[in-house]
Amino acid sequence: IEESLAASASSWSVNSLVGEVRLTAWRTEFHKACWTTVNTVGTRSVLGSVFPGSLCFYDRAKHPGVKGLLALTLDDGPCRRRDGDFCMVAEIRELLREFDAQATFFCCTDYVDGHEEVMHDLLRDGHEVANHCPADRSYAGDSEEAFEAALLQSEGVCDGLRAAVAGQEGTSCRDTDAASEVLAARWFRAPHGRMSAPMKKVLDKHGFTNVLTDCYGNDPWIGDADYLAQNMLDHARDGSIAVIHMPERGFREYNLKALRMFLEGLREHGVQVVNLSTLHREAHRHVEAPVSEPFEESPAAVMLGGTVLLVLVGILLSLAAIPPGLFPYAFRVQSP
């Protein structure tokens, strides 16, 4: 009887593992199909209507200085676990060095404790840190006062990292990045891409710009490095702002491979990878009046594309509210 029970348990375990692998593969393919669909109408011209008031890219027609440049940003760093064995900042640093690339690290500052030295190394290499709030959660439901406290707490941690490297207490990127005040910028990225009116009010009060993207593979939900790299390369343009999440050992580790493949593709196309402040500075060196280009969408096409994109995203997000018992997998688009 004991042998029979052991054999049954072993068989159940194997079948369960196989079932989980198949389910994971199905989920990945489902997300690929959904993300590819969203991307078919998610052109640059639509982003402004979908994410008003946010910086998604710099238009080369208005900012010719961004020709050949792309800003790389990494989210949710440095590592959600204090144990350095799980942290992959050193691997990311070496990869960026290999490709002579610069990046902006949007940090969840609750994760910084215990990883200060590796973050200092990044700053010494010319990378920069930016505000992604203390915790990896949406702040869209917070009161104005609560969000303001969280924003300033997070910026305090970022300023502490900058000051430690600069050797001067209180130094921030606003003091050193550009001589002209018009070029000074404070970067913020809303966790999960969700903004609210109170958040916007606080950001405006403290001079922050909410930064999103026009070059993103939805990597929290798609663990296929080849797909992620190709999807991002397909959307990379002059002045693009690319987003990928920080890999950790055992968590989104595939993003290290995806980032390598992305950087290889950009190098083949002669694109220089810079941090966000550098892209901002180059964008404002020469600002020209908007000009029409042959491939530019008409206003009617932009309006139609924006409407279709909003409807698609609404349908996809609505699936998240369906109880698991009625739908086998609740799809959710997770923004940066």
C-alpha cells in the first residue's frame, strides 16, 4: 500500500509539474499575442493622448539633437532582497560597460538598503538614479499628502546616493547635470504606470516630470528574452525612451539576456545608448518648429488609433476583474 501511495504521489507530482510548465508557456504566449495586438495601434502619435502630461520620447522632428540617441531606463532596482547573492547590479554594470552604454535607474528606494555600494559604482560610471517611489505598488489611490511624503522620501534616498558619490551633502542631478536651469530636470516614473490627479499636482509642485516609454516589451509578464529584445528593437527610434526591469537571480533573470540582445541590435544600427538626462540635454540643444514627415499619421488616424488603443487596453484590463473560476487566467497589462 505504501509503495502504491508513493508511486501515486510521484506520478501526481510529475503531472503537476508538467501542467504548470504548460500553463506558464500558455500564459507567455497569451501575453505575447495581447502585447503584439496593443503594439499594432500603439504608435508614438497615440501615446500623448493615452498618457497626457507624461514624457514618452523626444520627437526628432522637434528635437533634431536626439538623432542616433536612445535613453535606456531600468525599473525596480536595485534588488528587492537585501542578500547580495540575489542582486545583479554588478552584471548589469559590466554589460553596460561592454556596450559603452549609459542608463537611468528608476529605483524603488525601499530596495536600496544594503545595496548602496553597487549603486555608488553605477553613479561613478556616469549612470543616474531616479525616483520610482519607495515601494513597488501603485500610488494612484493615495491622498495628495501621502503621495507627497512618499515622493520626497524616495527622492531623499536618491539624493543621498548622489551626494555620497559627489562628496558633497545635498548635491543632486539638478545641481550638476546642466549649467542652464532650463535643462535641469527631476525624473519620476509612476509605479505600474498609474497616475492620479493628486500625484500630478504634487509632481508639478516639486518640478518632477513623469517619464514613461515608447519602447517596452512588457517584460514582467513575458519571460521570453528573444521576444522582448526584438519587440523593443522594433519600436526603437531616434529619441526613444526604453524600459526594462532589473533582473535578479531567480526573478526576471531573463532580462539580462534580453538587455544584451537589445544592446547588440542597437549597436548594429549605430544607436548611442545614453541616460535620460543626456537625451534631455541633447534634445534641447537645438529645438525646431514641428515639421511634417512622409510617414506622419493624419489627425484622423491619430484619433482613431488612440480610440482603438484605449478600447483594447480597456478590454484587456477588464479581464483582470474576472474571477479565476470563470476565466483560467486573469490578464493584466503591467506598465513600467
